[in-house]
Amino acid sequence: MAQWMHMSQMIQRLSDDTINSLYPPSAFPIEVRHFLAEWIESQRWDDFVLDKVEQESQAQALLDQTISMLQSIAQQNANVVDRMKLMQISRNMAMFQQQPLQFVVMVRDILGKEKALLSSPNPPQYQQFPIRESSFPSMQDVDHLVLKVLDVQDIRQKMHQLQEELNWERQNYEGLQGPIQQNGLDPAKSEIQKLQNHIQQLEYNVKALATKRFQLLKECVDCLDQCQTRLISRLKAWRWEQHKGAIGHPFDDNLNPLQTWCEQLLGVNGKLRQELMLIGEPIPELQERLGQLLQVLIQSSLVVDKQPPQVIKTQSKFSTTVRYLLGEKVAPGKPVVLKAQIINELQARNLGSVPGDNVGELINNTAILEHNTASKSTCATFRNMSIKKIKRADRKGSESVTEEKFALLFSAEITITGCETPYRIQMISLPVVVIVHGSQDNNALATIIWDCAFSEADRVPFVVPERVPWRMMYTTLNSKFTSEVQTQHNLDHYNQHFLAQKIFDKPDFADDFSNMMVSWAQFNKEVLPGRPFTFWQWFEGVMELTKKHLKTYWSEGLIFGFIGKQHLHLILKDRPNGTFLLRFSDSEIGGITIAYVSATDNGGQKIQNIQPFTKRDLEIRSLGDRIRDISDITYLYPDFPKHEVFKKFYSEPQPPAVGGYIPVSLHTKVGTEAGSAAPPAPNMAPLAVPQFQQPFSPQESITQDIMEATPTPVDFSPNPPVFTEHMPTGNSMELDLDLLPLEFFPNLDP
């Protein structure tokens, strides 16, 4: 608690950017540090290391306790704003359930940065502090290493001065010896002895400094090795975080601190190699180690800064950017050209040599490494790359083409200033799935989601588990949903339970699903019982609908979301007639339906489910306007008047049409209301009623969009106006080939 007391005072002087960097709002908001200050400082965070898998259960316990304490504090907080905020934070922290070690290491680093700020005589007010594993202590180690190298240089200079003095005294000694031998003089013994003693002392000092220099050089090489090991680990962690970012995990893509780190270590390596050369005699052990460290550093500094799309359609353009962190150290002269090629999973496992078999043809697959002085970054940008064709591997069993993973391999030959030998550098992208038709996109994305969510660090490319616990699956679904929709409103425990019931086909199961194992087949290979689609296809359809048409409704908590009909009846059974809630369709991909309480003929109650509204329906008329249209629904569950809640979503009335035409508007009618629409007025052509072409469940009511004519003066001229539906104007009409099934493309390799 003492550290937070001092830190909270310092925070008043820090910029908002610095505070947000120190306490990332999306991962560890400052509210967590404030409300749990005493408990946080009583835990042993320093013991955790990201790579120690055996610490995972201990980290999981700390994460669970953090979430539990936040929820407890929220429930006891009288301030409704604080209470809602803390509950939201506790739900957001569920994203770490899959990687609890990442959470505890993040807390460890935050506390370390706090200590550094508090101990600094001039704390920075605008410096960024990205949350990176071991970044702060490692940079301190680099500073310590630089000081050690300065000590080596200082010793060399002292040795040089002593050697010059020794050479001078030896010359003096030889000068005295000549006259003695020629004249037979017997010089004063004291002067000769004094000179001899001084020469011996100088020789001893030179040898002592030489021993100290060698020892210090060895320590520097050891320290350099340790610092570089941490750097390589941090680079791998950055790539791992980038991989997880594809499913919505927080990811800081700033590479500048890592570039500075690389440049410092390269400079230290060069100075140490120079010091070894100045010794004048070879020290093979240290020279070989420095050479190996140099090679690893040069080869590890190539990073795919902007990944290519992880689902790539052949014959389509895409871009990617590769950054070299030692770009300022590249030898001038010949430009460095990076080449890209596509490799399969087997080739990705054997990157020791250049892949011989070409599995795909890439267009525009070269780019020059160029330095940007403003951003101090050196990048090669492939702007218009395209996969012309792809060669598939032999598939196993029921494996489909959308389960096959490839990667892009980037390579070049590079020469660094101060190094005589050119080095071959290479780096592969994250896994990609190559498709030939838009209808394959959904299944390909499922492969990528599973890979990003459940692959392990330092895996053999591109191995993933076949089964994972439901809690990991749910965390992934929640993270992907919120990041894709761009909302802070998470799926709640009702949603979680229904999703588990659906994927496991256990509608009556009421216990906790957390530790039940869900398979890849259940996720996106086997169709759901009684449905023509898989779980992922259904979930992705809901996510897409929400992102494009329901984002604000969802973010404001107006959509209940995923809920089964049994649970639906349970919470609505005691509500007054007209009470309704919005839920995602259970039977249709990308649909949202309205469930509401209505009266029966005998005075009882029943739950009605209106036919789901799809993307096409909501493009015609918004959800808010449809809710306004339906008179049978009056209160959003539990008891919010619909006109108060949805008023801001209602469209403004259309202005009167010009030219004497009758304005036409669409209105949504439910059940028998649709059949009781007024007949067409005299002298008017019948108005068409759009019909739903898709089948619907007999348990759900029907909605229709009724085109109504507003009663305004009618033009009774001999040639009455004719209502026509116009196509959008343009220079040409294009056919979207992705709307056609694969059967229309017999020559395409699937």
C-alpha cells in the first residue's frame, strides 16, 4: 500500500499518455491498481517468469482472486458508476484466462516501473512505458553492460600509458648499462636498484591490468550473451502477442524500444570485437562467441511488422511490411532486396535452407529495404502482392483445403557496417490460409482463429491441439467478438452458458461447462444438430451482423444476445404483456429476433418469437424503426419503456415528395397484423408486399414489410404515375463472383 500512496501522488504530475501506458486501460486499468492496492503489494509477483509453465496454476489462482475481489468490491460499492465500471473491468480481465502467466508478468512489470519512477530524481512526465516482459530490467542490464565496456576501454588506455612508461624506463636502464660496461664504473647501487624496482613494478602492473582486462572482457561477453538472450525472447514474445492480437488480445505494436535494444547490443558487440583485436593475440573462445552472437542478432532483427491477411484469396491483391531493426547499420552501396515466397507447413518446419519446391507463385514478390529518417525505421513494403496459383499438399482423411496452412517466407542477403561477411536473413509470417473463392472465407477464418487462440509458443509449425477446455474457447469467442464489433460490452455468463449448450448439444445441462473439452470438429467441422451450418459459421454470422448493424444497440446493453428458449421462457414468464428482449437467432445464420410476452385467447400468456431480421432486412429498415413499428411490444426487459430506450434510433419522418407523387414508406407488421393490411386505394396499382424466401421455424411468428401509401393528394391526370424500383446508377454493372458457388468454376483448383 505504501508504494501506491507515493505513486498516486506522482500520478498527478504525469501525462495521460504515460498513465495509460503504465496502466493499460484494456488490460490493467488504473482502477484495479487503486482498489486492490494493499492486496497487490502483498503478493510475490517478482517470482513469475513468462516461460515457466509450471507457474501457470499459481498464476491462474492470482488471476481468479483478482477478478473475484474486483467483483466483491463492485457489489459493495454504493456508487453506481464505480460499481458498473468495476464489473466491466472484471469481465474484461477474463481475456487472460487463457494466458494467466501473461497477466502476472504484466503486473510484475507495472510494479517494477512504479519503483523505477519513484526512485528516479527526475521522473519523466511524457515518456511512454509499454508493458513488455522484462523490458525495464533488461534495458538496465544493457546500460550496465555499456559501463563494463567503458571499463575495458579505460583499462586498455591505462595499459597503453603504462607500456609507454615501461618502454621509456627500459630505455633509460639500457642507457645506464652502456657507460658502466665501457668505463668500468661502479654506479650508485641505489639508483640502479631503484630503476630496476620501478621497471618490475610497471611490468607487474601491466600484467595485472592485462589479467583484469581479460576477465572483464569475458564478463562483458557473458553479459552480452544474457542481454541478447532476453532480447531474442522479447522479440519472440512480440511476435506471439502479434499472433494473439488476431483474436483481439491487447497488443502494443511499437517496435522502437526493441530497435534501440538491438542497436545497442550491436554496438557493444562491435566494441568488444575491437577490444579483442587490440589485445594483439588471438583469444579464439571469446572471438567465436562474439561472432555467433553477432550472427544471431543480425538474423533475428528481421520482423514482419504488418502481417499479410491470414486468409488470402488467389488473384487478389494484398500488402505486407517487413522491418529490419538494424536498418541504420546496413552497409551503404548495394540496395537490400527482400524476396517473398510462399511455403507450406512442412517447409516451415525445415527453414535451415532455402526451400527447393515452389508450392505457390507470388506476383510482385520483391521489395527494397528503405530507411525512413522521420520514423527512424527501415522497412520493405510489398504493396501489390498476389498469389497467382497454389499447390496443395495431400490431404488426410476429411481434411478440407481451408484447414491447410501456409506462410510467407521473407529473405535477403545483408551486409552490416563493420562486418566483412554478408549474412542471409529470413523470417516467416504468421500462418495463412489460401482460398480460391469467397465462399471458403468463413471456414478459412475458423482455421486461423483456432490457430491464433490455441497454438503454443515455440511450437513446431503449425501444430495446434485438437481439443481445448471450454473456458479457453469462451475467452476466445468473447475476445474475438468484442474486438471485431469494437465494443467494450462483453458476452455475459448467460451468453456463455448458452454458447456452451449449443456447441456441446446439451440444452438441458445446467452445470458448469468450464473444464469440458471442445474439439475442432465441434467448432467448425460438424454441423449443429438439425442445422445446415457449423457452430463457427453461426457465431461468425452473428458477429458480422452485430458489427455492421447492431454495434450501438449491443454496446449500450440493449441486446440480450445469446440465450436459449428454455431460459428465455424462464425470465419472461412472470413479466407483463408486451415485455420483450432482443436475442440472436438460434436457427438462422446472422439473424436477430424479438421475443415477447403476449396474451392467449383464454386470457393466459405465451412467448412469441418474431421471425429473425437478417442483414438484408436491417439494410431495408433499421432495428430501431422496426421496434417502433411493432405495437405488440412495449417494454424492453425487464421494464424499460421502448420509446425511451430506442427513441434515438428512430428515423426522422420523410419530407413530402415533390411532383405530386404519393410518398411510400415501409412498416413492419407482426402475425395477423400483416394479413389485415388495408386494400389498395381506388385508381392505384396494388402495392407489392415483399415475401420472405427463406424457411422459418413454425415456432416463430412471421413479420412482413408492408409498403404503405401516405394519404396525400393523388394525381388524377390521364397518365397516373407508375411506381418503379430503380437499380443504382453507374457506368457498368459488375457481377460479384463470390456470390456464385464453386461449381461455376470447374477450372479452379479448390
